[in-house]
Amino acid sequence: MPTITLSTFEVGPLLTARERGLERTQGSADLRRTQVEVELGPDGIRFPHGPRIGWQTLDRIRARAQQCFRIDDGGQEQAIAEFSATTGWMRSLYPTRGWPTTIVAGFNMHRMEEIDPGEDTRRKAAPLLACRGPVLDTATGLGYTAIALGREATEVVTFDRDPTAIAIARANPWSKDLFAPHITVHEVDVRDGLSTLPASHFGAILHDPPSLRLAGELYGLEFYTSLHRVLRPGGKLSHYIGNPATKSGAGITHGVMERLRSAGFRRVQARPDAYGVVAER
């Protein structure tokens, strides 16, 4: 039976429908990925599947606007958040009006101000969509970039050393396509994973690591040299960094570009619209 997943954005319209005296309305049980008919009664609501969910439960979800929730078999909410013993980071699924994002150790993993996480993902993946051959996504997270690449590529390989990241992705309805047959998710440090792969293996690489503060090793010359080794001649790298308009962002971008050149990449260019850089082997 499909899991019911809700946030303030789904329950708000249901509570409004109740105030209007409606007995049925359209709603979403999967963070607005799809719509279904919902029954409204004096003691709560029912989706076509799952338990009755009481009005008090919906009130609590609406009030906790920065979290997403699974509904258990008893109709109670369980926050989609988990502490990782592997990294020492707290991860949670954070709702938006579009695709949800994830908060990792207090850092938001997608842009949400000028654009939403969906558009953020499209901009990261855009430079690589014409590339051929297997594609590498270095940091799985919610799997959005792997999914975007997988719409064009016949094979996507992605790594994340944190089992909690994969657990949050499994709980997110928008990450469902991450577990398609042509996408291989490895729960291992990408540095270890790359060492087992042959040279010139990938036609494209999307490198969207956590922030420099959380994962500085993924911004270093040694790691960039490993990326260069597994990328095919003529292949492209798209590297997300962060806002280049800030003083810190500009400094990080400059350092990244210099290290990519030192690692052997050519045609290293800033992509301010995508908050990153692109390069070729």
C-alpha cells in the first residue's frame, strides 16, 4: 500500500475544505506529485488508501511548516527526519511549493529563493544532457540529479556514503524514480567507489557535493584528479558550488576552477546561472 506523505502545503487546502463544509475534495497524499479524491468527515479525512487521519493531526502538520511527515497505520504523523551515525549530521525532508528539498546539518541542499529545487536540478543537469555513455552522479542526496540525468542516459551510477540520505530519499515521493533499474545507487564513499572503476568510464559527471564546510575533501585537487581519470576524453563535468555573487562563493568558485585546471580539465568555465562551473576532459 502506498505511503501517505504530507506537509503544510497539502493539509492547508483540506482544512479549508472542511471549513467550507465540503464532504469530498481533491488532495494529494504524496507531496503534490499526484491528486486523488479525499473524503472529509467529522472525525478526519480518508484518502483512497490508508487510515483515517484526524483533524488534530492535520492541524499539527500545518503548524510544523518546515517538515514533511509520513502517516503511520494508526493515522499519526511521523516526521521525515533522521540523525546519521555515519556522518553525525541530522537530515530532514523540507517542504516547498514544488519539489521538497533536504536540510543537512542545517544547510539547505537546493536553491529555494529565486528558483525552486526542480529548476535548480534542471540547471545543474542541463550541460550534460547531450553527453553519451554512462553518467556519474557523485552525491546522491534526494536523487534529483540522478533522476534528471537518467531521463537521457541509459545508465547512471550514483554514490552516497550516508545510509540516512538514501532512507530520506526512499521516504520522498519525488525521489521514486531514483530506484529505477538503470540507476545504480551505491552506499559507499564516492572516493572509494571511484578507485574501483576503470579509467575513461563515464561520458559525463555531475558533481553536486554538500557545502565546502561539510565535505571539503570533495573540493580538493586529489578528488578532482580522480574525476578526471574516470571521465572519457571529450566528456563533460558539471560542478555545483553555490552562489558566486557572494564574497565566499566567488572565492570558492575561483579556487575550484584553478584546481580543476590543475587536475587536467580544460575549458573550465563559470556557470553563474547554475551556481557552478563546467569543464571538459
